[in-house]
Amino acid sequence: MDEFPRFRHSPDFLQFLVASAVDFTYKNILIPPIPISVAPSTNTTGPAMSMRLPLLVLLAICLTTVCISPAGPSSAVAADPETAFFENKIRPVLIEHCYECHSADSPVLKGGLAVDHREGLLAGGDSGPALEPGNIEDSLLISSMKYESFEMPPAGRLPDHVIRDFEQWVSNGAVDPREAPAGSQKRRQIDWEAARQSWAYQPLEPAKSKQDTSAWAAEIDGKIDARLAAVDVTPNGPADAEKRLRRLHYDLTGLPPTPQEILEFVDDPSPERWHATVERLLASPRFGERWGRHWLDVARYADSNGGDFNATYYNAWRYRDYVIQAMNEDKPVNEFFREQVAGDLMESADQQQAHDRLVATGFLMIGPKMLSERDKEKLTFDVIDEQIDTFGKAFLGLSLGCARCHDHKFDPIPTADYYAMAGIFHGTQVLDGESQQYVSDWLRRELPTSEQHRAELREHQQQLAELKSRKDKLSKQVKIASEQVKRLQMNQGAITIDNVDAKLIGDWTSSTFASPYIGKDYIHDNKQGKGERSVVFNATLPEAGRYQVLFAFNGSGGRDKAVPVHVDYDGERSSTTVDQSVPPKIYGQFADLGTFEYPAGAEVSVTISNTGTTGYVIVDAVQFLRVDSTEKRPEEDAELAAATKQLKQLKDQLKEIGKAEKKLKADSPPPMPQAMAVQDRPTCENCPIMIRGEHTNPGDIVPRGTLQIISGDSAELDIMSGSGRLELADWLVEDAAPLASRVYVNRVWLHLLGQGLVRTVNDFGAQGTPPTHPELLDAMAAQFQKQNWSTKALIRAIVHSQVYQRSSVHQADGFAKDPENLLWWRGHRRPLSAEELRDSLLVLQEQLEQKAGGSSVSHLGRLAVNNSNQSGAAKDDSYALRRTVYLPVLRNQLDEIRMLFDFANPEMVVGKRPATNVPAQSLYLMNHPQTRETATELVERAFTEHGEGSFSCLPELYLKLFGRLPSQNDDQLIQDYLNARINDEGNSEQVKTAWVDMVQALLISTEFRYVD
């Protein structure tokens, strides 16, 4: 008897139960169908069907299907056919092939696409919606499965019948009962209303009036002191006069004050004298060199490309000099910004302005580039990305580059805004052809110059062209005449043996690259197998007589200068060496190996070897020319004589043309000046969104424009023609002016007070720090605009404030309440920058040259840094005594002092340099020759002026080194040290060494290296 009773059921009912158990899921796990066989019974009075599985178990499975299916009432048992189709045909495929990368359980939601719920498919990912119900053609999911757009799944294309199932599903409306699981990853949506509440995007309240310096400074002090009073902190008073003057000099010019300037200011530290000193320093050319360098940090300035092909930027110096000049002239910053973005498109009042504005666009050119990238379209978009990133950080304090692949994760910058700007820069040409195979070159543009200069250049080029034409014509005539002479000589009894008839020992390479040559080719040793290769020419001379033995080859640079050649006959050897680095003297083709007397039937061999050579060894032919027969010929041999004479005349004419050409080139007018500058492409178009930043995966096209967070619905630019850079430049100083002016004012505050009001000077976004004094920042930005965007007016106001002039001494109460000095209760103590340190040493040596501008890399080759020449800069020290700002900035190879003392990384936008204090810095100053030389020169000068070992020189030394007079304690310490070093019988050398050691110790000291 069976364990369970059997029941009578119809076959149709049992088949329904079986079907109900097919393909259901539980917790996203596919449950396969259970094999059940149903067989008809021949017993009409018994059960209609016999089952191998007890019916009760089958019913339990069916009930479980209904109960545990996550679709609930819409499961396969009770649902409509479309839902059943999804559960049976679609969901299992998604689970097996897609959930690993595109579900709530994925470690990273790839492409921003979730396929584990309906909303995820409809919203889509970085590439847009994954499907459009009812529309197969526009459903990215279908084209991806067909490998027409993307190739999904990446492991392999799904069978055609599965794809047809998905097409049917989409065509029928893509019914999907799934809801988003808990913890599902959703695409971040920008909350524009909330984003616009950020302090950075608020409009500025216009300044009511243009303030004078004292009123502006008083406003600064008022807002700073109000915050201090709110936390009950009493700020420090002003620093000592000496310290304030040293601080001001270094901050404004990057150079120390002279002892005379210090003494005069200490004698009269009045506000009037302070004001006069400020004005003097602002008017100094040294001001632009100091403050221009601040902007060059931001502009990632360099004199070489860096990266994979560290090419020399021969004309980058023009941009550097433009920046320095702009600072010295106090160019309005809004114009300064516009010129760097679109100076080439701006109308200019005169030639000089047009020149400067074209040079200014070097800002967009001087970034690092992967020039050897073979995918040139990728290189173009990488350059665009670098430009957008630099534009955003430099002018707006925003990391726009983060929106290349997806909407910015923290700031309200959608990918569409990124590509709206990318369209502008895509219409801007930066690259121009190739400098060598696969290596891209950059655009060079001629600068405006006088019509007279252009006329001189045109005339000079015409003269050179005429000379070249004459030279080419004569060269052809010389070649014909040379062939004629050789032919006549051979008819006079010459025996010529070509390399094809010689005996070759070792491997030789055939070539026809350089001419002239005899026969069909010449051979060379390829500069390899030295000492292993030789060529032997054997000749049997039919007649007795004197023979001149000639060796044919084409000589030029790269050939060896001492090729060994041996002439052998009857056991006797005549050896010589031949210089193949220059053309041979006889007709430019033959070298004379000597003249020998041979009997009839003499067997002579000539051997050319590469033993002991380092350059290429060239072998063409050997010729035996019967000399006595030529000499005995009567004067009637006029044909050879005439040919030889004609050849000489032609060569003389060619030589004279060469001299004229050389002189003409030497007397050439200055070449047309060129700049690293951009230009608009002939055709400028809108750019598509590149899905995930991949240029091979374009999406929707977006109109060229700016940032929605600033301009809202009017972010699309109204571009009449061209790339749109001019409109972008105007937007920067109009719609974006509140943010741009805040960012610039914050940079100036940083360079004078050590920290910005916004600490993260390049990031005014959500990841940056908010301003410590937002009202002050806004008021200064508004007044800055009112002052015609004047850098000098802004600096003037800040350095006249009490905040700037405060002492940096420690105060217990202030430190307890504000340890980071966020409220500016004290002055900021900072280290000298690399430039200030090096320039100060040159000042102390009285060797600093004041020459401004010009190139410091003109002597370098195409590659500023390569494997065989690690630094061409070391070959030219003509700029060694100039200010550091004029030294070459070579990416991947900065000099030691700049690397150690926190020079800005030229690979990126640097708003604030790091301030490190590491042992290597002191070790550098202790061991570097410049420090020792500086100490030696200071001592020698002091001994000359004050007498050997006289302590009367100490005040002047302290004024030069520290900007102050020595205290009694300083005097005593110095005297004690020197007395311990020098005994009563110490000689002059001992005295000098002790003093030099002492001065070098002062140069290494913290007081010298820091500005209080």
C-alpha cells in the first residue's frame, strides 16, 4: 500500500499543477522545474493518471510558489501573461548575467545602471535610460545585447532566442513588477534649489562707493575685530618696525630690504612712511616678478611639456613675461582673465595690445600633454579635459574636471555642463600636426609685427630662394661634370673594382641612401661587429707603370674619422687611415691611398677594415689610375683638360654661392616672433556627451554653454560665430563675476596673510571649507570690482590694515581659543619660498642681476629632458644670476633648491604651496656651495670695510640677514663662539674660517629662513 493515498484527477488538472511549478524565484535565486512524469492509465475504473511524485508534495510545491514569490499576487500562478513572461524569460537572464555589476549587491554600480528594479532600468545610468517601453529601436538594453552599441554581457553575446525574448518583452511594454530593493544604489540627482543656497553662488551686493585705502583697510579691521570680540580674544598689537618692513618687502617683491631702508624706517615708522614704502614697492618692477609667480603657480606654468615626450616649450616664456607685465601694469583682473581665455578673439586698440592678447592665450596651451598618444581624438579630449579643469580651478575655484565621466559627486555640475564647455574648447585648436611620427606638435602663431619688419623678411626670403635656385642648378651641373671627368679618367687607363666584386668578411649592409656612389650601391658596417669585418679588393694590373690607388666612399657626419686601409703587394704593406666624416678631396668621391710602381701582371689587394672604429665605415669601390700614361699624354688631350677645368670653375661658383648664402643668413632680420597661442578651428560645433568620458562612446549632443548653477536656464551661450571662447570669457567676468572675484580676492589674502579666508583656495565647492569671514570676503570682492578689479588697490588696502601688521608672537589666551589662528588674532609666520631663498642669497652676494624677461631654454634641444641628456639646462648658466622666476621650469626635472623648498608642481593648478620643514632643507643649506660662498663673500666684505675680525660689522650683518640690529644677547653669543674658535695666536685663515662658519650658521637659522 502506498504511503499516501492516490486521488482521481483529470490529466489537464495535473498538467496545470506541473506548469505552475516551472521556473519561479525566491530571494532572486532561480528555482528550476521539478521533473514529473504523467502517464495515462489503461484502467478506466482507477485513477486517471499514475504519478511518480506523490500529489501532496506537488501541491506543497505549488503553494510554496504562490506564497514565497516576491511578486505576490502577480506571480506566475495568479498573474497576467506579461508578468509571467517576465518572470519566466526575463528576470532569470538579468539575475544570471547582469546583477553582478548592476544591482544593489554590486560593490560598485557600474555605469550608474541598476537592473534589479524597474525604476533602475527606466532611469538608466551614465548612458541614459536602459529601455523605452514599446520602443525596441531606442532601447539601449536591446542594442547592448546585440553588441551594436555596448557589448553586454561582456562575457559573451547571449543566444538569439534570448534576445528575441527581450525584444518581445520591450515591445509589449516591458512589464516589470519589481520594486527597488532596500539599500539599492540610486543615481544622485542634483537638488538645484538647495545647491543655489551655497554661499559661493550668492550674488554680491554692489559696493556703494569706491573707498580710499584707509577706509577699505578700516572695513577689513572692523570685520576681523568684530569676530575676535565675539569670542573675547584680544588681538596682538603691531609687529616691530623692522619685522613689518621685512614682511612687506618679501610679500610685495620677494626680496629683503637693504640695511639703509631698514634704518630709515626704524627711525620714522609713521603711517606716512609706511604708505610711501608701500607705494614704492608696488611701483617696483620686482613687484610683478613676485606676484606674477603667484599666478604662474595657478596657471601650471612650465618651459617643457613633461609626460611621455618632454618637449621644450621654446615660446612659453612670452606668457610668463606677459603675466609679470600685467601685474606691474596693474591690468584689471577681469581683462586679465578675459585675455587668457579669448585674447586672440578680442578687438585690440593697437599692435602691442594685439600682441599681448595673443600671448595671453598661452594659458590654455602650457599644460602637460601626452603628445605620443596614438589615438589623436583621445588626445584632443584629454587636452580639453585639462583645459576645463584648469579653467574651473583657476578662475572659479571649482573642480569641473570631475564631471567628465558622470555628474559631479558633490557639486552641482552635471556632465551636460562639462560637455557644454567641452564644445567650446573642442572648437579651439591647440595641437598642430606631428613633430615626428606619432608625436603630436602644438600650435605656434605668428605675433603681430611692423610692416617694415614683414617687408624685410619677405625680401630676405626672396633672396634666399634665388640663391637656392642657383645653387640647385649649379649642383646638378657639378654632378654632370664630375661624371664626365670620371668617365674620361677611366678611359685614360683606370681600373675600377666595385664592392660587388670584392671579398666581404663579416656582415655588411647594402645601401643607396647617400650619394654619390659607383655602381648600384655601397655597403656599410652598421656600426656593429667592430674588428670583425673587412672588405678585400683584388686587382691584376695588365701593364707596368705608376698607379694612383683611390678609395671611393661618400663622407658625412656619423662616419668614422680613422678607417684603417691597407694596400698589399708582393709581401709589402702600405697602411693609412681615412677620415670618412668629411667628403673625400678628389671630386668629393675618391680618397688618395698613394702612388705605387707596379710591374705588368702585378696582383695588388686593398683591404678596408672596421678595426678600432666607432662610427660608420663606408665602402664603395677601389680604383687604380695609371698616372704615368696620363703624364705622357700630349697636350692635345684637350677633352679631359677642358672637363677638369670646367669642373673646377663650377665648384668655385658653387662655393661662392655657399658663402653668399651663409652671409645672407647671418645678416637675416629678426625672425617672425611666435607664441604658444590658440586659435579657433575653421568649423566649430556642439559636442556630444561622451559616456563615461570615453570619446568612442558619444551620447546626446549638448549646446555650447556654461554652468547652470550660475546662469540657470540661460547657461546656453548665444554664439554668433567661432568656438564660443569670447562669449565664455565675457560670462566669466559678468555672470560668474561674484564667484570669480571671490576666488581672486581670496588668493590675494592668502599670499599676504598666510591662509585664505577660504582655506581651500582652489575649491569653493561642497568639499571645500566655507569662509571664516563670509561677510568680509563678499565686501572685499564687491569693493574689488568697484576698484576696477585692481590687484594693487586690493593689496594696498590689506597691507594698510592692522590685521596685516600684527605681531606673530604667541599669546596664551588667543591660542587657547583659536589655536589655528582662523580669526587672525596674530600675524602669520611663514618660510621663505624657494625663489625668495635663492634670490636672497644672490642679493647677499651682491650678484643678483636685474635683467627681466626673455627665454632661458633657447639652448635646449627639442627634448628638454631625455635619457641621454638628463638636463640640457645645465649647459647654459647665462641666467644663473637672474631672479628665480626667470629660470627654466622643466617638468619632471626641477633643480634641487626648488624641489626641496616647496616649489609649485607645474603639472597642476597650485593655489597654495605646501609648507614643509624637513631635515633635508637644513642639510641643503649646510652643504650647498652657494650657502658657503655667500657666507664667505659677506665675511670678506665685512673684513674689508671694518677690519679683520672686527665685531663692528655685526650690526650690518644682522641687518642684511635678519632685517634687524643685533641684541646684546646676540653680541655676546657671537663673541663667545668666535673666542672659543680663535685662539690668541690665530692666523688670518683661522679667523676667516671661524667667521664664515658663524655666518653660514646664521644663514641656516630659522630666523633667516622665516618671515615674521
